[in-house]
Amino acid sequence: MANAMLLPVLISFLIMPFSAMALTQDFCVADLSCSDTPAGYPCKAGVSAGDFYYHGLAAAGNTSNLIKAAVTPAFVGQFPGVNGLGISAARLDIAMGGVVPLHTHPAASELLFVTEGTILAGFISSSSNTVYTKTLYKGDIMVFPQGLLHYQYNGGGSAAVALVAFSGPNPGLQITDYALFANNLPSAVVEKVTFLDDAQVKKLKSVLGGSG
């Protein structure tokens, strides 16, 4: 019994030195020449002020595409200075009538701040499938919890722009429509798991570039 009680204490003492080391390091700018790991990129040598600066969100993204929207990321792959800091950012441009379809960020929560136009946004809870939606105007913010399906679309009469903050350096992105219809999963399987008929599945695969 005594050994069982001592085990959690022993584990906590084993973990503490690693936590202390993390706290004593000011930053760890990513060495992008190495592979990413679950703990982030290794730290690069020769850090400069430029590693903590990124200008990539200044220009509008190209919305001449199927969804009439563009996400310009400032994740660790573009902005090495956020490595290990638990943050990243992006710019969202949505043309009139454009949409960011249902998608998830498996590795971060999202905070969206509208700087221009009108964005209709919402997310779906995983426990009850409850939908939470709001119409966002310039100056408004909305949060999307980590891993939950959410969307944004432009419901106004002009282009919309938002700045986005994430609670991780590489939040990940999976767009539901592309995951289902832009792959080589056989149409018969997609029909089973989506309850769509063969014609609908093949039409969506054709539009989104899937096969099978």
C-alpha cells in the first residue's frame, strides 16, 4: 500500500526537472531544416530579431478559388519564432459569397477577430451537436474550441477580413468536404458513411478532385 502511495510522488519528482528546464529557456526558434516532432522543432542556432518578426499577413490572400476564401498562415512553418510558445496566427480573406467550409483544428483553439466586413460563423458541440452561431461585424471576436467543427462565410456586401489567433504553433486543418470527397476512398464506402447516393458522391468527388 505504501509503495502504491509513493508512486505518484516519485513520478512527479521525475517530471519536475523537465518542467523546470522548459521554464528556464526564454524561447526556442524552430530549426526548419530538421523534422517537426510532437514536442516541436529543435532550437536553431544563431537567432536574430528577424526570427520574431513576420510580414506575411500584410497582403490579402487570393480568393479566386472554389470557396472564394483564403487563409494565410503564420504557423511555425512560416514563423519559426512561435515554436514552443503555444501560439500562432493567420489572416482570413473571404470574398463576397465566399465560405470556409466546416473544418477542424485538431491541435488548437481559434480566436477570430473581424477587421473588415461581415462574417457569419459558428461551431458544433461534440457532446450534443448543438450549433452556436453569430453574425460578426468589424471589431467583433469569436472563439472556436479546439477540435470542434466550425465554419465562416461572408454574408455581407463587401469583402471580409479577419485576423486569427491559435493556441498552438501548428494548429492543423482538416476541411470536412475535402476529407470526404478529395481522396481515393471508393465511392461505395463514402456513400455508406455519409448516407449520400452514388450520383451525389461522384459529383462532389468530381468538383473537389477525388477519385474512386
